Amino acid sequence: MNVRSNVFVTRRRYKRIAGSSHQHAPRKMKPNRRQYDDKLSAILSAAACVFAEKGYHNASIRDIARASGVSLSGLYYYFDSKEEALFLIQDRAFETLLTQLEEKLADVTDPAERLYVLVENQLNYFIANMAEMKVLSHEARSLGGDYLNQVNSRKKRVTEIGTSILRDLRPDSQLDERVATFALFGMMNWLYNWYRPENDVDPITLVEQMTSIFINGYLGATEAAVSGQGDGAFRGARSF
């Protein structure tokens, strides 16, 4: 099942979670899954922008309606509450990250290259979804109950993959695995605070330099860049 289909299934499955007190008229059968998923994606993108700008607790369903161009009654066709909208944003984001990462890593065995793939997957998604990235970081504790458990299970899996890659990269490391893992993800997850595509390096260079800094340290990465000037210094990120 692909990510798009999973959005539809997730929406249907988690209608039964958390016992929403909202009572609305029965929904009509969805005429087309692709049409439904495309509309849901557009609404969630608008909701992510609202939450990123105002914060989850200061935003309202009415704000989402204005941002998405969908009526209040129309929004309830896709979710029953503001919390469910936040859940769908976070769950979809981590599902996409995890699915794409596992697919890209399937045929990669070299630990350094696997790390590069992890960084590339994470950063490319964040660059394309800055509002969602801010929501993931700022609203991690705004969900509760089964919504939170579902999101945390996906987040934990992504983290476990990162830890496994670092363990394979340096089996004899004396560094604490938790420190190393969250140092890596912290470096990537802070991206939305400072990265501006129009002013900063292109995404490929960003991935290569972040990977190099993490593996070689700042001094080692700087020396590699100086010695490799003119011949794609960071294009060899896979050969650390």
C-alpha cells in the first residue's frame, strides 16, 4: 500500500480513536479515493501553515477553513476536530519519511552511504515541507492518547534506523548512542529555523556538507573541502 492510500486508510481508521464528542451528519460515500486524498492533502497543508504561524493552541478550525478555502462543514467531511487535523499532519509526515527511507535503504549496505541516504531523505522532505517541519518540532506534545502513541511509534522507528546506522558506522565507538543519534537528528531538525533556499546552499550541497560535518567533524570537513576545491569536494560524501 502506498503513502497516498495510507492517508485514506489512516483517516478511516482513526475516526474511531479518542471518542470525539463532535456529532455531524453522516458523511456521503467518498466518490473517488484519489480525489479525496488530494483534497485532504491540500487541506492539511493549509492547516500546517496555520499551525506553524499561529501555534496549534492559538489556531482554530475557522482559521483552517479560511486558509484552505473550504467551509467549516466541508472540513468536518475530512476530520472531526482540530486535534485530528494535527494528528493527520504529523502521522502523514512521519509515515512519508519512514516509507521513503526504508525504500531508499533497501539495497544500500555501506554504513556511510546509508547515513547519507538518511540525511538526504530527512532534509529533502523538510525543505519541501517547512510548515509541516515546524509543526512536527513545536507541536510534538500537543497530541494525546492513541494519536500520540501512533505518531511516536513512527518517530521511534525513524530514530531506531538512525541509531542502527551509526552503530554500523563505528561499532567500536565509545560515544553514547543516544547522544550521537539525537545530535544527528537535532542538527537536521533545526533546519526550518534558518535554511532559506533562495539565500543558502542548494539542497545537494546541504546534504553533503551536513553529512561530512557529522562524520568528520567541523575541522575534518573543512580540510576536506579545502583540499578538494574545484573537483566537487562534497560530492564524495559516500566515501567518508
